[in-house]
Amino acid sequence: MTHTLILGGVRSGKSRLAERLAIESQMPVTYIATATAQDDEMQKRIAIHREQRPDNWQLIEEPLRLANALSKVATNHCILLDCLTLWLTNLLVTDDLSLFTQEHDALLTVLPTLNNRILIVSNETNMGVTPMGELSRRYCDEAGRLHQELAQHCDQVVLMVAGLPHLLKGKSL
């Protein structure tokens, strides 16, 4: 089954493309959401995503244990994972310093074993100025490394810019 990494900036059309590809798969869809509603603005974003999703999609909300959530999805489902960089943020701000390495390694271990159509949505954050602050720099570094590792694993890699998909790896969408 095809594994696709969809990268892009905020509001670039990543989620919309992933949702369209999930519908076009004609498979049962399991949506894995990593966001946490820490403030009013994020609560509104999550509500909008919920309203836009078809009612027949299964939902798993998992901010940290992503590999475990992925392994629970039935074979031959389309998995839409949104958003990998929110998951990364959740891991980087926990009090457990070993959790990031543990979950990162578990994700990279479980993905190749899954017989599912997988659509991974993630923010491309490394196209600008190196940020100030240790946590911000670590976030960008870890996101960049993770995207490179996933791009090697995935059959398709797409960069979304202004709502337009740019295929970086794989066959046409």
C-alpha cells in the first residue's frame, strides 16, 4: 500500500489534499488526530477539522503514542495522520526526556509493517530563518530529520504551496 508524506506551510492545503486522497482511496478511513486543545484558537481549529471530516470516518485522538495508535488500525484501511509536527511538539514539551526518542523510534519501526494506505500531514518549517530559542531550534532540527527519515520510507512525498501539490517523490497523485 502507498505511504504518502504531505508537507507544506500553515494553510497550504495539506489537510485538504490528504482528505481528498483518503476519500479517493475508497477504503474505510481512520483519522488519527494529534492536536490538543490548549487554547481557544486551537479549539476552533479542531472544531473546523471535525466539521469537515465525513461522519463515517473513524477517529483516534492521540497526542503522544502514535506508533501504538497506528498499530491498532485494521489492515486495508486508509490512515490519515494529521499532524506529525503537532505530535512532535507534544513530545518535545513533555517532562519525560526519553519519550521523544522512544516514540520517534517506535514510529519509524511500525510504519513499514503497516499494510495500509497512509497519508501523513506535516508542517514544513525549515524554509526560513533559524529561530531564536533552544526549543524552537530543536523543534526545527527534529522536524527536518523526521521528514528526511519519513521521505526515505514513503512511496510519495508532496510539498503543498498555495494549495498546489508539488510531487517530490513517487508517481502522480
